[in-house]
Amino acid sequence: MFQSSFSILVSGLVTLLLLLRICLRINNPLSPIIGLTREMTKNRLLLFHFLGAASVLLINKLELLLKPALFPGLDLTPTIKQWEGTWTPWIQHNLEHPLLTVVTTYVYVILFSVLLFVSLFIYHHEADRRSLYGLLYAIGLNYLLAIPFFIVIAVNESWTIHDEIRFLIPGIYPGFEEQYRHFSGLDNSFPSLHTSISITMAVLAWRSANRRLAVVCFTSAAIVLFGIVYLGIHWYLDLLAGLLHAWICLSLADHFSERPLGSDWLLESDSKARESLPPVS
């Protein structure tokens, strides 16, 4: 599963199709993917919000590229290490097991990202516009509001500074540092976006009508919250900050998703464009 980028891509696609079939109870899991893709070619409001959320991810990547040239952030890592002491490595020391490492790595690397797309496809397929736009806003806000913290505050991953903590992912996924690291900096741990986004997806899924998606998202979130400490990535303070970050982003996303930005002029212009078309004979 973790032998190469290609095997991870295949595992992700299989997970995506399987979850769509289970959560939607449909025989053809490609139909919701095709449906959302088609609508984005016709619905400028939806395309506008999808591209907006994607652009924030590009800004996050830009932050990673420019950060070395910016002023050094306030390094809180030694302080957090002193606060947490032996509590952080306790989980790893007492619960480490090869199967548990495989499961948490799979959820952290593959399922976490796949669920973002699964949720979008399901909300669109079930015509749950509030959840669809809520998720797009929440994901964008999660990254956008975290970037200032990443620039101003430097908190290194726990394994890089704590002698009693080992980074477990490379033992399962040897190419992690070369293939995955460019998505996240070593000192961008505070707040934990894996925590924040996992909780965001779980809460939105719970509010939706799809109970199966809610169960999957809450199970994934629970494993993520455990896994980020168990795998040697985050501190407990990162996790707590991620929970608060999720609450703030969800609150703002709720407000914006009531009437998505651009609804008035984009929908009105689309309506006028359709009216200007000649009648079909």
C-alpha cells in the first residue's frame, strides 16, 4: 500500500470508490463524481467556491516555499516540550504495535484526504447545498486562518526534539519524507490541521442526512486525534489548538454558507444567459 506514490494513489482511489458506494448505497460510485464535475462546468457559483478553496491550498504551499526567507518565527517547541514532559511519549511507549501503526498511517496519509472528496461528492449527490458550501468554506478557512500561526509561531513536530519519541510513519511508508513532506513543514505543527479538518468534516457530516458518512468521518477523526500523537507528529497542545481552530472555522463557515458569496450576481448572470439562448425547436 505504501511502496510508492502510485500504490498510494491506487489505494486512495479504491478507498474513494468504496466509500461512495457504501455511504450512498449505489452500484455505480462513478456517478456522483461525474455529476459534480458536470455541474461545475455549468454552475459558476460552485466553480467559484471550489477554485477559491483550492487557491487557499496554493497559498499554503507558497507559505512553505517562502517561509525560509521570512523572519524566524517565535519557537515555542522547547516550552511545549517542557510543559508536556513524559505525557507525549506515553501513548507510543505503551501502545505501539505494528498493526496500529499501519492503521493510523493509512488514516493519516490516505483516508484523511480521500474523505474531503468523498464528502463533497456525497453532499452534491444528495443536493445538500448547505453542507457542500459549508465544507468548501470550512476547508479554505482552516488553511487561511492557520497560515499566520505557521509564519509567526514555530512549533516543530514532536519527534524532531523529544528523545523519547520516534517518528513511526517511515517504518511503514519509507518514502514519506520525499513524497509527502512538501505538503507540510516540520515547524507547522501549531495548530494541528489534521485535527481541525477531521473535526470539521465530522461535524458537517453529523449535521447532514447521511448517517453512514457521519460514522466514517467520526471514526476517522478519532483515529486521527489518537494517531497524530501516537505516530510522533504532534504535541497535545497542537491537538487542543486544532479543536479550537475547528470551532472557529465551522462558526464562520456556517455564516457564509447561509448565502454563499457571489450568489446574487453569479446566479443572476447565469439566469440571464439562459434566457438569452434561442428556444429549442
